[in-house]
Amino acid sequence: MKRRTFIQSTALFGSVLTLPFPEIMRSAPPLPAESGRLIEDAVSAAMDEGAEYAEALFITERNRNMQVRKNALHGVHDGEEAGLLLRVRIHGSWGAVAVPVHRLGELRPAARQACAFARIAVNPGGEAPVLAERLRGGGGSWKPEGVTDPFLVNPEEKVEFLKDLTARALKITQIPYAVSNLFDRKRVTSFINSHGTRTEQQRFISYVNFAVTAFHQQKRRMDTRSSEREARMTDWNGATQGMQSELETAMQEVLRRQQAKPVEAASYDMVIHPSLLWYLLRETLLPHLDIRRILGRDGLAPADRWVSVEDIGTKRMGSDALQLRADATLQGGLASIGWDDSGRVASQRDLISGGVLQCVPVSDEIYGAHHATVSPPQGQHAYPFSLAAAWNTAPGLAMPNIVMKEGPGKHLNALIGSVDKGLFVKGRATVIMNEAKTLFRVRPQAAWMIRSGAIGDMVSDVEIETSVEAFWNSLREVGRSEDTFHGGDLFPMSSFPLWDTPFTVATPPALFSAVPVYRVEDRS
């Protein structure tokens, strides 16, 4: 494809594609005009070298992290990096080359090298329809609705806010330690492909959290309560709104927990607050929706896989009340986009319906793996979704935002009111699992007895231990969408090395039946 032809096709960029997302902007160019021209040259050069298809993704990313421990600023990190990733496809095989921003003048040799890599790659034998859902022509610019650049706020203001959080906590004698953190993220991308598509996107994240630790002198007992708020695509105002009242609640709960009596071991009907439920969903169920695990590419023995390719469309993952969808259009979602990093338009699709697995996320490298003993799912059983972890990393399989669909419409108090004797639990906590991820154990940060449909005394030392299958089959009812909580981890790779890009899990509260609860060993 000659440069003149390519430039003519990208002129369609002026017409903005209508997407099912809050805001499409006509102009928000993240690149200087010269860089944009160089990216066009890279795609054109790749086509001149014999590529059947080519795409270039330019990423500029800035990160700022701050932490305040007690009364002092412990550390600040502020960095920015940028570069281009050129991918080409020849005879069903992919080749890719990363070019740092200071070497954008050397794109023609990079295009030649990418094509050489594609030619020597093993052809998987047979054309998978990986290009079918990529945008052809047109494009546009996208940024999240109502979210401004968090780096426009003075960093001194942010440090003072973090210090104020810890200072409020340390005024309480029984709280000797407090920590607060800020994570700012800004990613700007420009994507061009040989189909005549050009897209530009901006994504912003500003996330504040805290943790307070209480110490009981007589019992020699230490308890910690962290903020329930999780990362989402928002700015400084969204990240800090209501944070002081959330801190007050956390301090009250951690002090009450120190006085609470231990729970009695038994099986309880349990109302789970979404601040814990989203994390349980992420840790216990989502690993089994990872196509690499399903295909046996995670290093585990075949007997350790709960789901096989043949199960997609028929496998029961939970009760009829379990409904999950993948949603790249979720407002505030960490994996929300206008287009993914391979040029596919943002969409949503059911993954689990009525408790039965319907679909799993897939990507180019899954289709292109030649050593699979079975073919990855396609068509209605596949949700193509690719994001790049960094500018020098090819877009790969990414977990999209996951949304648990609401139930008949009960709010949290109504769910609690339907329980005669049980437990109400909340607060993200560490989940411990076996290697096959079929059994799990978790200690919620806060728990209360439910008696005759009302919240009773707080209890301590609560530990849930059960199988993933039994737990999700015990799901009785899901609450209303208005009570939905957006959970999201900026560093998912800390738990799952195969997931290297952030995503959101959105859940309402839910009611589970007969969940086994054990009392943690007395630590006095």
C-alpha cells in the first residue's frame, strides 16, 4: 500500500464513529503533527515491505505515585514514557517491533524488521478471523465523560490531602499507625491501521486509598481497616469526594472490631457487601474464564483445569442468579475504551447467563498459537479484546471490565431483611486459594451478625472456607443495580501474572445460602 493511498484512506478520520459510550470527542490529538505523519509512514512502509495488514499504536503514559506514612511523605514517583509498536501480518503470522519516541525517524527499517519477523514465524495453518472485527475506515477521538487530566492539579495540594487523612486517624489514641496513597495515571494513544482507520484516546485514573491500624493494649491485638474505595477511571475530584467520611467509618469499624466477640463456627446465610464481593469474583471465578488456562497454557496439569474448551456454552459456573457480562463501555471502568488497542470498537457481551458459561475473552495471539491441541473459541463464544501493557508490548489478551447483572431489585437492607440468622460481611481481604483455584479461604475485614432481618453485634475472627463451585452455586439473590460497587486493581499482575492491564469488576450486594464459616485461631 503506497503512502498516497494510505493518506487518502485515513482522511476518513474526520468523521467520528458513534460508539455506545458516554463521550466521543472530535479532536483531542495526543501527538504532534510530525509524530502523526511518522506513524502513517510506518504503516505505509510496512505495506510496501509486503505486509497484508499493518497497525501502529503510539502510547504516551505518565504515572505518579505518592505515599504518606503517619505524618511524613514517604515517597514520590513521577515518570513518563512513550513509544510506538508496529505490528504486521503476513500469511497468517504476526511480526512486531517497538520503537522508542526518540527513534521515530527510523521507522522504515523497523517496518522491514517487523515483516521479517512475521515471515519467519511459524504459520499456525489456517486463517482465523482475527481481523474481522477491526475497524475499517473512519475512527475518531475518545475520552471518558466528565473526567479531566489529574496532572493539572498541583501536587502540593495532593500531598496535603494525604497528610490530612493520616493526621485525622492518628488523633485517636488507639490508632498508632495510618498510611495514605495516591496513584495518578494518564495514557494517551494514537492508533492507525492499513484499513484506513485512525483513532485517538485519552484515559485518566486518580486513585486515593488509606489504611488505619488499631492496637488493643490489654489484648495485645492489632487490627487494620482499609478504605473500601477502589481504583476507577476518574480525576482528582472524583477520587477525593467523600473520602473523609469514609475514613471516619473505617476508624469506627476497626475500633469496634477490637471489642467484638469471635464468631461461632457454623454455616450461615450471608449477605456480602460489594466491597468484598467484587474481589471474591475476581479472585475465585475469573481465573477460570482465562482462555490460556482453559487451553492449558498456564503450566497446570490437565486435571487442575475446571473448564475446558468444550465446556463453553454448556458449563454451569454457578446458580441461575449468576449473570456476568464483559463491558468495554462501562462508565468509569479501568478497561473502558472507545476502541481496544487492536482497533476493535468497544462493545459488551454476556459471559455467563443463568449460571452457564457462554463466552470467554480472546485475542490475536490465542488465535495464532500453532501448538494448541484444540481450537480456541470463535464466533458467539469469543469476545475479542486486546490491550497493551506498555508502549513496547504488543496488544495481548486482556480481561475486560466484568459486570455482575442486578437481581429483582432489592436494596442492601432488603437483602439483610430476608435473613433470619446469618452474617453480613464487607471489606476487601486477601483470598488464599489452592493451585487449581477451586478452593478458597478469605477473612473479611468486617462482619456483623444478622438476627431476625436486622444487623446485630459485630463479630471478629471470621474466616470463610469453601469451594469455588459450591460458593457460586449457593448464590441465592443479587441486589439492585443502584447499589453496584466498582472494584478495580491497578496492578492485577500481582495476583495473576497473565493479566497485566487493569480492569474493573462491578457488583451489587448479594445473598448466599449456607456458607461455611470458621473461627480464626485466638491470637491473644
